[in-house]
Amino acid sequence: MTEKQKIYAFYSIAALFIITNSYVILAKESFLFNFVPLLLIVFFALFFALDKALLFAVFLVPLSVPLQAFYPNLDFNIDLPTEPIFVGIMLVFIFKQICDRNFDRKILRHPVSIAIYVYLIWNLITVITSTMPIISVKYWISSLWFIIPFYFILTQVFRKKVNINKFFWLYIIPLSVVITITLIKHAPHYFSQQTANYIMSPFYNDHTSYGAVLAMYIPVLIGFIFNKELKKSLRIVASIVLIYFFVALIFSYTRAAWVSLIGALAVFFILKFKINYKFVIVAGLIVAGGFFGFQDKIFFSLARNKQDSSTDFKEHVKSISNVATDASNLERINRWNCAMRMFEEKPVFGWGPGTYQFKYAPFQFSYEKTIISTNAGDLGNAHSEYLGSLAESGLMGMISFVAIIILIFATAVKNYIRANTYSLKIITASTICGLTTYFLHGFLNNFLDIDKVAVPFWGFAAIIVAIDVYYLKDNKKEEKSLINNTIKE
């Protein structure tokens, strides 16, 4: 095709699009045809630049909105434009692997990857035994379009170290836009706690998922600030954005996110001061033993706290331990108790992935219900990643999920010990601290079925595994020496 023919073809296609789009807008009163060029770009990127399509999808995640925001009466829901792109990326990747079979075996054989296989296979088994097979099939497939692109494919993208920081910023920048919109909408309501529950919609379902993501990225921004290998201008920008994120987190009124940052700080100190893992385990067992040994006194003391959620930050912090009158806390306990009762009835295979919200209602006791209790399966699921897995996929379901967390954490600790550059230590520490906020948040909420949280969760895991496989492979002798010295301390 000559240059003149290319120009002619370009203008012909452009004119055809303009005419068609004008007809759709005027005759059908729809603006959806405007998305056709974007879809074509994404389509070609999937085949010829899968890594760029994936990173572009990361940028879109904070800005994605559910389809029901436009068509509230639909019987199904999907996040646009991200989830169709995730599906496309997953299918193209699977097709390429069937043809080429060239995926890095070191990633496939990594302990974290093996734990993910066990998790997915067991969940597939519980799909077969599910009490609601169609719901469970949809739920299991949706987990694939998060895990395959944002864990397996991203490990290959992260073979270039520069892409790790790109991944972080491609989520942070649009999230900053969402924060700006949220604060502008929140200001006329004087940043009230009641308004904070929904003001970030349609981008985030509620303040808890919004707060969870903010907490995950705060350690990352702190890492940028202290990474002396980065340009000073970038570190200054990170400092400004960090303040912005803290402001957003405060006005999100998400108590679980606030607490999770304290846990992340504890993990940082464990890494920084190379605290012996035996001491950490013993301390954890002592705390657990103390809790169970004095649980009656602890719950009696907590029952005396009558402080409910409040716009006053001091009172709001105090309400974290209120299990007497705070409706949010009491509803969580109600959902947890339902999950345990569901587990007791089906301890091996559970009720099926994604079924909790449809099955928990009969397991509620009248005296445990609150003013926000419902039988409709809305207002969240089990409010716990761990108990949710326990109820839906049985004991093995929860164990397989916990195994993923343990192996991610163990890999991160190993990376931190083995890292021979300050930058790698910072990236490892900030990533595992960010993940720790969600490991802790997972006791109180469950968001891994939504793109806003699933993308950073699996992406952070991919960073830790990629560092282990691609950046530390030449340090085997040094690794053994450092690990032995750390254990002896």
C-alpha cells in the first residue's frame, strides 16, 4: 500500500466512524459507540503489546465504574472498562501459551505459585460441590482474570526493574484523581463520618475498600521518599502525594485501615532490625494464649465501651473496640458467627465459592442481629477473607489461602536479607508492608473479588516473587551466610 493509499484509507475510516457515531447518538441517544476506538486500540495491544495493555489496565482500575451505575436494574454487574480488558488479556495469554509454551518455569515452580495452584484447584473442587454451581463458576472464573494477568503475567513484566515503579505510579496517579473528586464531593458535607461511607462512589463501593487501598499504597509512597537511588524531584512528589493519601485516609473514617498501618509498621521494624523469627513466633503465641486465657475479662472490658462511630476522630478511634453498641462492629460479629456456623455444617467442601451472601441469612440468630442486618445478602459478605474462605470452601480453602500469605511473607523476608542493593531492600520492605495492611484488613473485610483491591494484592505478590527469581539469583552463597547469621542472632 502506497503512502497516498494509507492516507486515503485513514480518512475513509475516520469519516465512517464519525457518520456512524453521529447516527448512534442522534437516533439511538447512546454515546457507547465513542468507546469503539479505545476498544480497537486495546484489542491490537493485547496481541502486539500485552505488557503495555496490562499496565494500561492498571491505570484504569481506580477509575473503573460498575455497569450498574449506568443501568441500575441489571441482574448482573461488571466493572468497566477494566474487567473486559482483564478477560481479553487472560484469553490472549492462555492462547499464546498453548501455542508457544515458553512461560518461565522458575515462576511456575516458585513456592508462591504452587500455593496458588493448590488454592485454585481446591476452589475448583468446591465449585463442583457447590450449593449454587452457577454462582461459584462465575466467582472462580473471575478469580482467574485477576490472578493470571496480575500475578503470572506481571512477574514477566517485572523482569524490567523500571516496570515495578511504573506499576506503582500507574495506580497511584489515577487514585489521586479519585481522592480529589472524593474530597471535593465530601467538603460540602463538612467531611462528616456518615457521608464518608458512600461519597467515593461510583469509583469505590464504600469507604472500607477505599481505605484499604489507601493503606496499601502509603508504605509504597514512604518507600519512594526514602529510596535515595531515585531522583530528588520524584521523592518530593512522593512526599506531597503521601500527605494527600494520609488526608484521604483520615477522612475515609476506615478504622480497619488505620489499625492495619500499625501492623505494617511492626513488620517494617521486624525487617529493619532483623528480629529473630523465633521471637516473633513466640510473641505471637503468647499474645494468642493471653487472649484465649483471659477472653472473658477482655470481652467484659470491651463491653463497657459504649462509644459509637463518630466524626470526632478521638471518639472514632475509641469506637474500634466497641462491641456493645457500635452497629458496624456488631454486624461484623454477626457475619463472622454465621460463617462459623456455615463451616460447622459443611466443614470439608463448604457451600461453594461466592455463595456466602446468598446462604448466610438462615444462620443469623435474632439476638445477634443489628439495625443494619439484612437477609438480602447485601452490605458486604463475611467481612473476613479468612472466615469467608472457611464458609465457602471449607477448612482446606482457608488453609490454602493462608498458605499463600505465609509464603509471600517468607519470600519477602528472604528477599530483604538477600538484597544487595538499597533500592531492592526498599522495594521489598514497602511492598510487603503494603501487603501486610491487607493481610490484617482481611480479618475485618473481604475485597479480593473486586478489581480495586485484587490488582494491587496480586501485583504486589508478583513484585516479591519477581525480585526473588530475577534479581537475587546470583547471591546464593551470600544468602546462606546472611540467613545463618540472622538465625543465630
